[in-house]
Amino acid sequence: MEQASDAQGPVYTVDELAARAGVTVRTVRFYGTRGLLPPPVIGARRVGHYGADHLSRLALIEELQRQGMTLAAIERYLEQLPDDLSAQDLAVHRALVASWAPESAETITRRELERRAGRALTGRDVDRLAAMGVLDRTEDADTFRLDGALLRLGVELLDVPIEHETILASRTVLLQHARAAAQELSRLFRDEVWSPYRESGEDPDHVSAMKSLSAHMQPMVVQALLTAFQRSLSEELRTAFRSR
């Protein structure tokens, strides 16, 4: 069925929007009630009309969910975006998010998790793996979001005599400082890359260019952060134990 259109682009009914986005109508309505999607424009016969911005926002939400973000986290993420973002702007956001997403994140059942871990896992084991950031719980008690790259190390650490509270405290410290670094890097990216893009007239080819640039930056930034952290930690540990 050919879509209607206006000066701002194509117009979709809720069924057409859901089909284009690859989700259910129920999902579209649910996102709307959570405030993740702007309300549709009500047209003739009280039919809701959606546009390209809704489609792009749906794609961004789905990308964030594939990363394992909760709906509450997605709400906070979307609240930080400018209100005047166009469908093209949202496409750029999605490209950047996708290129920086951990490739190893996956949904896994408890049975498969234990098979890959090579051992049965108690509730305490699962709690410790979650505290280390190896996995996140989902609404289903027997399904998890797993960072496969961390699983082997996480399983090895299960038998190390470190208190659960210590792991949680360590992760809190790391997340706080990682978030601060991410905020500064985001500010640089926004000022030096994002702003020039928006001033360029929204060249459609710029989406793929931005995604390519972000993908090339990601390993460089991660390696720089890891190297800086390792050096700083070594220096701090030497100082701490030298003074005892």
C-alpha cells in the first residue's frame, strides 16, 4: 500500500508505522504511553497519523534495547535529546549508537548460560556476575542479557574471595568515572562533529560518513581509556603499598 505524504514527508497509520518499523501495533502504543514516542497527529475520522520522525525514533529505541538498555534508561536517554531533532538527526544518533554498541551483547537463557560457563550457577553466582557487569537480568527470571566477552573472566572470579559488596562498590566507582569520561567525549563529539553536521544542511550521505567515523574512533578511544586506566592503577597501587 502506498503511503500518504505531506510537505514534511510520508504519513503512516499506526499499522503502517508498526509494519515499517518491524514491531507490533501494541509496541507502538506502549511506547507512546511511556512517552518514548510523540503522540500522532489526529486527522480525519480520528485517525492518528505518524511521520518519518516517529519511524526514526522507533528505530533508535529498538537499537537501544538491543544494547540491553532498560526502558527507564531509554527514557532518560531520549529526554536528553534536543526537541527539534529531525528524522535525519535521529538516524545519525542511531548510527552512532549502533557503531559503539558491544558486539558481544546477547540474550541468553539460564540453561545456555550455565552450559557456556561450564558449571551450575547458584543465585549468589548470578548476583556476582551481575555485579561485575557480565550480565543483566531481564523481566524473565530465566533469561539474561550477557556480555560474552566478559563471561570467562567473570566465571573465574566467582571463586575469588571478594565480598559481593566490594564488587558492587568497585563497579560503582568505575561507572561513575567512565560516565564522566563519556560525557566529556560526547561534548567534544557534539561540538566538533555533530554541530558542523547540523550546519551542513543535513546531507543524506553524512549519516554513513558519521557512522564510519564513529566506528573508526571507537577502538582508538577504548584503547586509550584502557591504557590510561592501567597506568594510573599501577601507579596508585605502587604508592598505596609502598606506604605500608
